[in-house]
Amino acid sequence: MTDPTAKGKKPFLYVVVCACGIAADAGKLITAAQQRDWDVGVIATPQGLAFLDVKAVQKRTGYPVRSAWRTPGEARPLPPADAIAVAPATFNTINKWAAGISDTLALGILCEAYGMGIPTAVLPYLNAAQADHPAYARSLERLREMNVMIGTYEPHRPKADGGADRFRWEEALDLLEPRLGRWAA
């Protein structure tokens, strides 16, 4: 983790994007972060990659969108993260992350973030039937125990419009910025 309080240094935010309908709107979080003086890199789950306009995201951030592991000896394409926002976060990613499953680059980064002390916020996006599953409540509790900050999105009805208009992309920044101290008054 770099020192985000260093004069002239922009903090670096990893935005982890999961596979769901609103993932195509991840540019809203990228834009908001850049307007708040963050540099941004995007990591997508393998399925989440298909929901993004990868070329547009890369042009906006100036960094490649990552989804796969680097090969040995390959340079790191992103600077170290000062903070991580998982948005939107699916039922699958939340449960695997809380269980310590690291079978994708995105999950590997999230699992390591805890041990590295990187502030992390998650904005869940799922339907009410998924949210009723007992594993979900246990996973949120485990993430809270790991000091992960959890957004306030209310799950939408199954098989209905997902409430994209109620998804507060900037909430991830609102949760993270006080943890970094850079924005403290």
C-alpha cells in the first residue's frame, strides 16, 4: 500500500466489477473517483468482463482492465491499491470472498487485501431471494469482522428490474475516504 497522504500523490483505487446487469455502469464509479482525485484501475471477474466496455474503461483509466493472473516475470500492470471498491458485488463473489476462496484474480486480490490492511468497501447487488439465503447473512457478517465496509443497497425483487436507479456508486467512495484520512476535515 502506498501513502495516499503524500503531497501530490493521488490514491490508487481498485474497482472490482462482478457479472450483473448494472456492471456496464461501472464507469459512474470510475468517473466519480477521478473527480474526487483518485487514480483508478479495474479488475473484473471473468464473467464480469463481458459486461464492461473494456476499451472505454481502459481509455478512461489509462490502465488495462485485469481479469486473469499474471504470468511469472510479467510486470504488474497496476500500481498497488490504496483502497478497493467492489461494485457491483454479486451473491457469488460475496460468498466466495467471505469463505476465503481465491479462484479468480478478483477474489485473490480481495482475499489478500485483508492481510495487507487495504481498506475495502463492497456494494452488494443481488435480489431478495438470494439475500434470504443463510449463506449471504453469514458472509456479510464475516466481511464485517474483516473490517470490510458494506453499502446500503436494498435487494430487488427476483426476476424484476434490478433497481439500477437506486444503486449508489459513490457510496463506495463515501465509505473509503474517511478510512484513508486524506479527506478528513
